[in-house]
Amino acid sequence: MISFTKTHGNGNDFIIIEDNNYSDGELANLARKICRRKTSLGADGVLVLGSSCNGDFSMRLFNADGSEGEMCGNGARCIARYAYEKGHAKKDMVFETKSGLISAHVNSPYVSIEMGKIDIRNIKEGNVETVEARLPYLAFYVGVPHCVVFVQGLNKITRDDLLTLARNLRKKGTIFDEGTNVNFVEVKNDHLIAITYERGVEDFTLSCGTGSIACCVASHLRYNTPTTIDVKNPGGINKVTLRFMSNEVLEATLTGKAFIVAVGNFTKEALIPDEDALKDHWRNI
């Protein structure tokens, strides 16, 4: 049995394990199996806490489809809260990710992370054609690739229509060679409303940390929204603060709640493939 901790940042949920010298292939396979909803633990991804020569610890993220992500804002907040509660780090910490070092401050249940430098020199700009409208977008990297699509009346568009649009934009080569996360954002007077389709999860999530930052950056560039603003995701609010070092480089702070909801062990039965787990059930209907 493997010990785990279940966490979530505004509904973006993760299973945290501590590295026991698993291979990359074993971690990818583990993520695919235990992230399944209903027949296993269920999560958007697996966070792996390991050792680091450059920080208090290292964080690796394996998405629900087994792919490894470079960075995740909500995941970073969750693992920071976990590391503090478990004694791996103090309230102020630095940890290593595939996209660089991340600084965090924990004031449970709130966690703030410093995302480091965001380079917008190679920003991509365009329009998405739909049956009813022509929607502008900006695309760039916030640790991982993000496309921000501006929509008015976001709550009037059906989930299925948004899902179809997101999956078309997400594809490899459409905007970025490796594919992209897709954010739909509506700009209000004093806040943003955002819905994010996450690459690797291959569906909408209740919240996305790097997506919230991307929406804040894109909205400021296009509509001059404030550099500190609340981003309302379906799962809760992420507060983003931007600091422009120049016209091309900025830094961002992401703050929101990170919850620890369960601690336990998962058994071999959590790893049974869906078709085997459900076989006897369907035979007996």
C-alpha cells in the first residue's frame, strides 16, 4: 500500500505522494490509474514531493492522463501547504519545479506563490471564429502554455459548445507545438470570471492557478484591468498580483486557499483497470 494525501486548491484536486524512487514510467502509470473518478481515488493530477539540492524540496506533477506537466499554480499551493504541515519546510519556502524555483508563503489555509519571471515577448494574438461571434485571444507561457479567449456573456454559452471550442484550440500545433491549456475569460468591472480547460486532464477543472495568472496578464494587456485582481473560477477565487519589470517581462503572485481533505493508503484494488473493475458488475445486470 502507498500512503497518500488528498488536497485541492479551489476544487483543482491532487493526490500527493512522497517519492520512493519510482521510475518516470511507474509514476505516469500510477497517475493514470489513481486519478480515475469513481473506480479509484480520483484527481486532476498526482504531485510527487522529492528531494532537491536547490530548494526545500522538489515538486513533480503527473496529469490524470499520465503526462508530466512543467508547472501548476494550484498544485504548487497544495504541495506547499502539505510540505509545511508535514514539517518538510517552514512557512516561507522555496521549492523546485520543472519550470524553475517557486517561492511560497503558507498562512493556512491560504497559500501564496511567486511565479517568477513571465516572458511575454513571444505572445501570440489572434481570433477564434464561432457561429455567433469572433472571439479574440492571447497566448503565451505561464510556466506552461496558455491561450486566453475573451468572451462576453460566458454564462450564456453551453458547456458543450465551450468544450468543443477548447478541444479544437488545445490541439498540438494549433497555437503551440505541444498543445495548450485554454482559458475562457469574461472581464468585469472589478474581477474576472474564468473557466479553464486543462491539457493533460482533457476537461474543464474547477480552478487553474497558472490559468488565473494568464487571464490576469491577458486582460491587463488588452483591457488595462488592474494589476491586482480577483479571478473567479467555478471552484473559488484566486487573487493575482502582477509586477511589470519591463514591457516584456513581469512577475506574478498567486494567492488562494489550499485544503488538505484526506490522508490514507490506497490498495492494489485502486489500480485495477476500469474494464476489469466493472466486468462482474455488468455481467450481473
